Amino acid sequence: MECKSHSRVVIKGCPFSKAIVREPLPGNFKSAKIKDYDGNADPEEHLARLGNMAMLHCYANRIKCKMFLTTMVDSAQRWFERLASKSIHFFEDFQKVFLHHFSSSKKYKNTAFSFFEVKQSLKESLRAYIRRFNIVALDVPSCVPETKTTAFTQGLREGEFFRSLTKKAPGDFEDLLARAEKYINMEA
């Protein structure tokens, strides 16, 4: 594959259009300082990181294509090299074929049901349980607040805090966390 940006070089086998290949890099060009993509990580997350970097530097579509290419390694690089010659004319083309090809690596979002899978283990502190529960919460796009509170309570192991919640139900999740703070301090 010959894919150079000199204005008179004939592009042989390069998936980028002539316009992309010939687009000069801006003076402020910086390679993406993100983790390389090898085909195993979530492709949407990779594109989001790349998009943030491109937006920060105000890169045009053609430059985004070139920057995107610099992040691909291993199987992702081999996949790119096998794309049809001159098949990518816009960043959207690149993005579409990339997402389609690496769709099996997509990380599926948690749902409200994911909360019910989080259980406090016998030796786990209340602080550690809350931390783990909140990590799951970051990946749940939307949830009825009562579901979150119910799932948290059902995941608690038997103990003083659990008993206090059964005697007087928390008003909401924030109330639950405020009440938990007292018990966290007792554990320390």
C-alpha cells in the first residue's frame, strides 16, 4: 500500500481518497494521545476519545481520518489495510465501516437490572460496597431512583445498617448514603 501525502504521488491501494491523503496537516497537529485501538476494546469509546481530541484541536474531517489511523494497531491496522482502495472519502465513512467491523467488541451498557447483581460480600466493608455499587451506577444511563435504592438495600448483607433501613426506609438514595456514612465511620 502506498499512501503518501505528496500532491503528485499516485495512491495505490490506500483506503483514503486522494483528497484525504493530500490534505496537509495543520501546524498545530498533535497525534491522538489516547490508547491505541487493537480491535478488542469498545469501538464507540475509542471514537468518543478520538472525537474529543479532534474537537479540542478543531481538526477538520480529513485530518480526523489521518489522526484516527495513527491510533490503530495489530488487527485494527490489518483491517484498515484490507479496505477497498479509495473507499473512504469522509470521516463518517471511516467511522461507519469501523463501527460495523468491530461491533462484536462493543461494550453493552448496564441497565437497572445490573444494580441487582451487586451484592455486599461477607467481609466487604460498607464503604467498599458503596464504591462498587456507584461504579455500576456510572454505567447505567437512566434509572428510577426507587429502583436504585431498592437494589442497594437488597444487596446489603445482614447487619446493623441493613436492620436500620428495614426499620425506617430511606427517603431516596441520597438519604440512604447520608445514613450509611454513620455506619461507615463505625466500621473504621
